[in-house]
Amino acid sequence: MEKMNKAMLIGSIGAGKSTLTNALLGRKVKAVKTQALNYFDWIIDTPGEYTENPFFYKNIMATALEVTHILYVQDATRQKNIFPPGFSTGFNKLPIGVITKSDSEDANIDSAVKQLKNSIPKGPIVISSSLTRKGLNEIRNLLKCNSLEEMKEYAETLPDDVVFFV
């Protein structure tokens, strides 16, 4: 039996982590505010406070021990980046940048990409929408990869308006 990779989603309050979790798992439930770590199959959904308050970074670090991949979730409608520069390099896990709410009329994809590039110096960035399902299969396929090189090879086969490699 093939070992399943596990992912942790981190990002600001309201970035769309729970909605993305439900969409990736095919759950047809309304997302609610995450108050504590939520474990679902191969995904760990974290409260936005864990990322917004450096006091809680220790919780992210401890939870990262349980996963193979970290999804850095950036809301395309928000101009503020809450991830410090190079944040992903502090974890020995495969990073995947995920831009959520790309289908919103308030979305600024270029700004969201710039923010994630600052926090993830090397890795794939997926432009997604939980509503239209854009990027969901690509995220699942990236989670099957076991190295940055595999992720890069996969990303190079896809259109840049969905996935690209930094």
C-alpha cells in the first residue's frame, strides 16, 4: 500500500484554508472558523491565529513534524502578506504556495504571487478557486510529489495561469 503524504494548511484568518480543505476532500459542508487544529484524513487545517501571531509559531513548528507538505495559503483579495520573508525555509517540509479566491472580482493575482514568492523562495505556486475547483487537482498531484525536483517537473507540464515553479 502506498504511503499517503500529509499536508498542513497555514495562512491568515479568513484566507480560505477551511474552504480549501473541504474542497480538496470533496466535503460538501460550509466552512466554519477554525478554533483549533482540525485533522481530516491527509490534511491538517490550522487556525489563522497560528500564522498571524508569532507567539503561535511554535504550534506550527510542532504540527509540521506530522506532515510532508505545508500549504502556504494567500488570499488573492488581501493586500497584506502575513508570512515573513523566506518563511518556508524554516521548515524541512515541501512547500506549496496556494492563492485562494482567484475568481473574486476583488482578486489581485499578481500581488498575491509577489507576496508568496517573498515567503517561498523555491517551490510551486498554485492559483486556485474552491468555488470553480481551479487548481484543486494540481494541488492533489503536487502532494504526491516527494521532492522539489518532482514538483518542478510536474509544474512545468502545466499552464502558468494555474501552477508555476519559483
